[in-house]
Amino acid sequence: MGVEELATELEVPKHFLAKVLQQLTKHRMISSAKGRNGGFYLSEQNKSASLLTVIESFDGPGIFTDCVLGLDNCSNENPCPYHDSVQQYRTAFYFQLQNETIEASAKRISEHDLKLKNRL
């Protein structure tokens, strides 16, 4: 799909989406083809990448290790007031993202949307 088509479908600004797609392509999370019939697509290799790789390509690895309060000196040895209660959820979520592929996530989202539509 091309940027314009994707932006319309997703109802997001075209220039913002172009930057996101450029970043995803740079980190090989999606593939692209140039030319008249070009656009962005997911190869089999892209589909098998972990969600963790996608998130870390935008936010960096610190997203799962930095203090939730933004304190520089928070650690397991010197925890902030929320460190211990947040850590167990972060660890579980980290491993889920590490072990779930882009393809599995897309399927999960699609099934969830279908359930929501059936409830309405």
C-alpha cells in the first residue's frame, strides 16, 4: 500500500505516517518497493519479527527499564516507591512482546475488533 492510501485508511496525517513508515523500513520491520506500483508491505521475514523490536526501534530499550517516575537513580538496588509493583508487570509484558510476532499481534487485534463489532 502507498502512504496516501494507508493514511486515508488509518485516518492519520500523511506526513506523520510517512515518517513512521520510513523508520519502520530503516529498522527492517516492514518492506518497501519503489516505483509506480510501489508501496509498503510485510514480507514473511517482517511478519515473524517480534513486537519488542518494533517498540524498541522507536522508544529505545529503556522503555522497559527506565523509572516510571523518571528518576535517574531508580534501580533494583535503589528502588523508587513504585519500582517493585511496576517491575513484575513490565517483565511480563516485555516477555510477551519479545515472544509475540507482528503477524500474531495483527491476528489478535483483528479478532479483538471482530469481537467488539459483534457486541455492538
